[in-house]
Amino acid sequence: MNKSRKFAALMLISGILSLFPGMLHAQDEDDDEPHGLYLPEKRVFYGGLVAGANFAQVDGDYFAGYHKVGINAGGIVYAQLARHVALSLEILYSQKGSNSNLGEPSPANASIYIMKYGINVNYAEIPVMINYFDKRRSHFGVGLSYAKLVNSNEHIQVDSSGIIKTFDFNTAYPFKKDAFDFLVGAELHLWKGLFLNIRFQYSLVPIRTEIPPPNYARADQYSNVWVVRLMYLVK
């Protein structure tokens, strides 16, 4: 599963990037279009702010669903490489993890009922993407991100044969300090410098190597996130 996820991610990025040479060739035919990414005049750099929410889960625990909601906010800079193509770099504060208040029996031990479970992992994140802008200034892109763990915590409450127990696994089973994701996303141009951004990102490597006992979690764990944000590029 680990290798197949990495292979699928790399194939997706390679496939989308293979479309860019054709786009770059086609854009030369649009000489009557403005040269700027979202302004009539051309610039090398465009900067702005982004703010929105992460809807996250962790593949590798016993709970499915994007029930963990966290902040995704920071700054972004575009460097225009060609008429419709720009490289973007962001510096973000990004909250990810997993959350469930709907209990269920542990698949590994029927005598243990997991009542509540939550993972909070907060990162300083730097995504880098290559983006293609269409005639309406909407754009899509693919890329990679590096994230540094700021802080984390993990809690679980279980009913074990009628005895309620609460565990904090954060110290015994720490998360990695460094995380690497692949990204794919689209930005819809709403008005002037305002864009609506939807993005999907997934871990290229597990977010930790020390996994809690099988009564409470499965094997390698990966971050799985949908992002919905507003972006405003300033003049």
C-alpha cells in the first residue's frame, strides 16, 4: 500500500505536468491577450494572502471521514514564468489530523470500545506549485510541500470491559518533525484579485513511524486533506 500510494502520486503529477508543453505552445497564439496573470500589465511577481480550512483525516487509524477541521492560512507569491504559467510558493500555518466522537469497537480487540479519538498535528508548511492560468484568470496547479511540525497531540478514550480509560499517545508514539505531501488544486477567479481555492493533498511518506498498539490503530499513517480557501492577490 505504501509503495502504491507513492507511485500513484508520482504518476498523477507526471501526467499533469506533461500537459504543460502543449499549453505553453498554444499560448503563443494568444498575442491579443493581456500579459498579466490577473492584471492587464505584466509583472514578474504577484503576492497575496490565503485563508480557509483544512478538512482532514489520517489514513491508518480506525476512523474514516474528513471530520478534523483546522486552519489553513498564510501568504503566497507567484512568479510568472510565461504568458499563462507561474510558479507559486506559500508559507502557511496548517492544522491537520483526525477526529471522531462516534464510537466503534476496536477491529483488533472486540472487548475494547473506542469512544473518542483525535489527532491534532499543526505545521508550518511551504507548498511549491506550477500553475496554468486560463483566459478568465482561473488556474490549476500541481506541486509538492514541505512541512515542519509545530506541535501535536493525540488522545483516545476507550471502554475496556466496562472500565473507561483515557490515553495520550503523543509522547510514546511521536509524529515526525518533517512531512512531505503532493498537491493538486484549482483556483476559480471570482473578482479582481479574489480567488476561490480547492486543493487536495496527501502524504508522500508516513507522518510517523512509531504506531500505537493494534488495539487502537493500524499500520503506516498518512495525512489526507481537502483544503477550501479564499485567496486575494494585491495590486
